[in-house]
Amino acid sequence: LQFFFVRAYPGFLIQYCQIILGLSDSTVSGILDRLEQKKIVKRERTKDDRRVVKISLTGKSQKFCNDFRQKKEEYFTQMLKKLSEQETKDIIKGLEILNLALANDEHQIQ
């Protein structure tokens, strides 16, 4: 989960992670320590304010994400080929409804 969070928000600030995930400073620091030890993420202090730390994926992790995305797309493409035209239309309609619901929910949160 943390891995995909970092992937979704490259260069995010640690403080945002604490707020968005609702975790304490020490919990986030511990998670990031473990991810950094495994060379999954890297921490970078900003030049303007050394207290501010940005988190991003390492090149190796970025490659993993890209490979994973490609395999996932290939898998879903193969699965969709097995469906009838009507089943495909039904799925698209369902995803459109879900997308609208998520968009509306996102506006309510802000």
C-alpha cells in the first residue's frame, strides 16, 4: 500500500502522508525507514527548507511500477477479449457510474 501511495504522489511531503493516511509521525517514519533500507524510496530535503523532506521512488522501483502496469494492462486486455460486446458495454457503463460517484465524493471531501 505504501509503495503505491508513493507511486501515486511522487515527490510528496512526509507531512501529507501523515495527514492523508492518518498515521502518526513515528509510524510514517518507520515505514519510510524500511522502504528506504530496501531501496524502494529515497528521501530528499528541499533546498529552501531543510526541515521539509520529499519522498520519491528509486529508479528500480519506478521500473517495477512500469512493468507491473504493463502486465496488468495486458492481463485486463486478454480478459476483456473473452467478453461479449454487451458484457464489455455493461462494464464500461459501470465504470462510468463509479467514476462519477468517486468524482462527486472527492468534491465533497475538499
